[in-house]
Amino acid sequence: MKTAESSNNVLRMVQLAMLSAIAIVLVAFVRIPLVPSMEFLKYDMADAPILIATLLFGVVPGMIVLFIVSVIQAFFFAGDGWVGMLMHVVASGALVVLTGMFYRKKKRFKDAVIGMALGTLAMTLLMIPMNYIFTVNVYGTPKEVVDAMLLPGIIPFNLLKAALNSFIAAILFKALQPFFQKNRRIIHAA
């Protein structure tokens, strides 16, 4: 019995590692500026596999994948260090938690979509005070500059980023549901 449990835990860790690796590859190779006047705001698809991890395994494993991806992104790809990592974990964490909480209760696709929609709004709203806290106080950007960037850049960017990643995750998860149901024992081994 102990051996089956050990192999199930290993299988689950491998699956989470694979989703983490996919997210990291997406961070490395998909970086698209969404707001032409603010090219430093770059879209990446990392949150899509993180959301899929959340839907398959729950909030805690989803947050672990988010943390791993955030650390690697912040220190190896984005160059924004601990500030970027913290902002990503908090903002995307809201998306992960709301998606996971809504989906967990009844495991219905529509509940996942509701969680993603609420998570998209939460992520967007959280990035407003986080930009004031970190961009102003850590990077020394004047508050007036952040004020001027909010409506034409920061708010639409975060809304679009979260919505696109949620849409991609929802489409992939829905398309793969027959596979997940057929292989439920393998996927939900732990």
C-alpha cells in the first residue's frame, strides 16, 4: 500500500513539474506587448498552465506551480527580481485561488469559468495598489506617472492578460476533459 501511495505522489509531482515547465517555456518564448504605448507591459501565457494545474489538482498545488514559475520568471527572464515575483504571486494568486475555490465544490466547468472571471477582476484590481506600493516606493516612479499609466495601460493590460490566460486555460481544459475523465486514476492519483 505504501508503494502505491509513493508512486502516486511521484506521478503527481511529475505532472505538476511538467505544467511548471510548460509555463516556464511560455514565459521564455511568448512575451507580447499588449499596450503599444507601454511596451514594458508584456503578456505571457504562463498563467494558463498554472490554471490547468489548479483545476486538475487544487489550489495549493496551483499556488506551488505559480510560486516556482514566478521565481524563475523574476530572476531569469524578466529581470524584475523579488518585486516582480511578489506582484506575480499576489495578482495571479488571486486568479488561482478564486478559480480553484469555485471549481473545487462541484467540479463543473461553468464554476471554473465563474472563478476565472472573478479572478480576472481580482487580479486587475490588485495590480492597482501593488503598482502604487512597489512602482512608486521601490522603483521611485513618481505617483503622478503611475496615475497617468493606470487607465491607458496598467488596468487594461492586466484585465486582458488575465482574461486571455483564463480563456486559453478554459479552452484547453474543456478540450482535454474527455482525456482527463478517461485517465482520472492517473491524473488524480494522489
